[in-house]
Amino acid sequence: MTRTRQLSVSLFCILGLAASAGAHAQASGLKREMVQKADMSIPNHEAVVARVEVAPGATAGRHSHPGDEISYVLEGETELLIDGEPPRTVKAGEAFVIPAGKVHDARNSGTVPAKLIGVYAVEKGKPLATPAAPK
């Protein structure tokens, strides 16, 4: 296979993966928009600030982060489902912290989008979120 053909095939695969990841994010009803990313004083860590929105009737999907998540609910409410803990509802004006590696999900059973600001203190070079197996 020629070098040009190899590059074309690679590019096609990358675009296909990106498209399928985008379709999954849309289908799940979760939007995460990066606002800022910056180095932290903790070695090999960075802070990521994101706007997060969970559509009415949607879930974020079970996942974990390679660092702590600190979130503040701007609008709406969501049910926070953290493995090993009872479900709890967080509403506009409330905040929560999820420790690194803890599998969790969020469900919006309301009629309006739940909008949050999430701050993630994560290890550099690791994905912001890693999907977890369904329960």
C-alpha cells in the first residue's frame, strides 16, 4: 500500500471514530463543552473547566474521571448516581464532589435541561472521562 493510501485510510478511520463518538454524545443527551484547560501546581495534573448539559430524560452514562470532579448546578436538577452511595438529587445552586476513579452517572428526570459547571483536576495525558460497564 502506498504512503498516500495509508494516510488516507488512517484519516478515514480517525474521522469515522470522531463521528461515532459525536453521535454517541448526541444520543446520550449529554453535552460537555471545554471552557479552559490549564496546568496545576500538582505535578502531572491539569485543571479542566467545562460547561455540562444533561437533556430532560437523559443520563450522562456511567463513567469515571482520572481525577476529582467538582461541579456546580447552574440550572435544573439531576439525580447523582455514585456507585456505593444512595442516589441524591442536586439542584440549581448546589455543588458536589466526586473522587477520582469513582464510577458515577447523572440522570435528568426533569422537564428542563440540567446545566452545570464542572471542574476536573485530572492526570495529564489521560482521557477526561472513561466509560464504565452498565449496572
